Amino acid sequence: MEKEQWGRKIRAFRKLKGYTQAELAKELGISLTFLGEIERESREPETELVRKICDKLSISLQEMKEL
């Protein structure tokens, strides 16, 4: 099965919702560096973090997967 490309999707929805990386990282309680690594796809986020990101961005996990 192909690896999910969360970083690209997270970045797209973050920008669509008007968040900066710094704002979203602060709301998630993670470092700006960690969020940047996820968005650049050099780190794979845990499923729970993906769910938390979806909650903060007011999107469903299904919407995130479909992008």
C-alpha cells in the first residue's frame, strides 16, 4: 500500500484555513520545527496527531485523505 502523503495535504489545508505554521503548531502544542518537518514530509505524523490537525482545521479525516 502506498504511503500517505500527509505533509502536502496538511500544508494545503493549513493555508486554505488561513493558518501560519507558527499559529497551527502553537494550537497543536508542537514545535514549529516538527510541523515544518511533517509538511516537508521528512517526518511521518502519528495517526492521533493527524486527527488533532483535522480537528483544529475543522475538516474530517476523510477530507484530508481525499485531497
